[in-house]
Amino acid sequence: MTTSRDEHAGAATGLLLERAGAATSPDQAAALYRELLAASPEHVEARLRLARLLVGGEQLEDAVKTLSVGLRLMPEQIELLLLRAVLLGRLRRHGDAESDLRGILRLQASHGPAHFELGQLFWRKGLASEAAAHFTKSLEYQPENGRVFYYLAEALNLMGDLPGANAVLDRALEATPRDGKVYHLRGRVLDRLGRPDEAREMYQRSRELQDL
């Protein structure tokens, strides 16, 4: 029984992916991922790994280009779209980032990370209400994500909904009880609620965690 060409190609691709993962330097790994992608340009995992390597080297534009090549071949590949949107946001190309995120939500309306990243985009623009709406939506699909609770509380605090922010911070502290910035935010909210003694306790706890 002969082995098919596809099986040979799959084995070669798997070997390259394994070698790249075990590479001793980022440059060596990147070269192997590029070799793999030259033979199998629709290999999503290799493209994601190469893009993340480039991000680690602060080569954000090159990472975006790598993802864009893949998206020309696979325009509805959600993982590629999400990572590109995050990077476009870091590059302050907010319109392009929003386009990618809305593209994800057209494909999968229940995608919690896409709602979170949209919330982040609106937060950076100072649009707290729009940010809060997307953070709230994100929590419908990833209800244990402490990072989302934190940013939702930030947005509610900015909007002046102090009781709402304080309630959300209960959930944030349950999810991330050793995150100093959550305690610091609670201190700010309690200060604004006219509860300075409790606020001081939160600031103290924040400092203790940051000193660990």
C-alpha cells in the first residue's frame, strides 16, 4: 500500500511545525514558519505563530502583513482576524481594527473576545457608554473573565455609575483576587462614593500586591 502525496505533505508540514516550535532562536523559528507557509499558505497555526513571533520582536507591521496574506486566502478565518484587529488597534489604525472585529461578529455574534476588543477600541476613544455595552456583551459569553469586569468597572466609573462600578468590582475581585489595579480602582470608586476609610484599605491592599 503506497502513501499518498497528501499524507507525505502533511507529515512534512507537521515536522516543520515541530522543528519551529523547538527552535533555539526567534529568527530560526521564523525561517521555519516561513518555509512551512511557502508550501502550505493556508496553515493557520503556522501563520499565527509567525505573527506572534514578529510581535515579540516589535515588528507589528510585518505581523499585520503576515496575517493579511492569510486573510486574502481565508477571509473568514476568525483567529487571524482577531489577532490582526488587536495589532491594528496597537498601531492606532482604529477604523481597520473595528472593521475586522465587526467582521468576526458577523460570522459569530457570540464571540466574547471580539466584543471585548471592540470595547477596548471605544474605551481608547473616550466613548465609555459604547465601551461598556461591548464589555457587558463580552461577559455574556465569557462570564469568568476578570479582565473584562475590570474594564467594565472603569467604563461605569467614567460614566458616573458608581454603584454599578462597585458591584462589578465585586465580580472582578472574585475572578482576580491578587490584581492590585482592581483594588486601586475600587479605592477610587469608594472615594467618589464618600467612603474614604474603605477606600484607604483598598489603596493599601493595592500597594501590598504591587510590592510582591
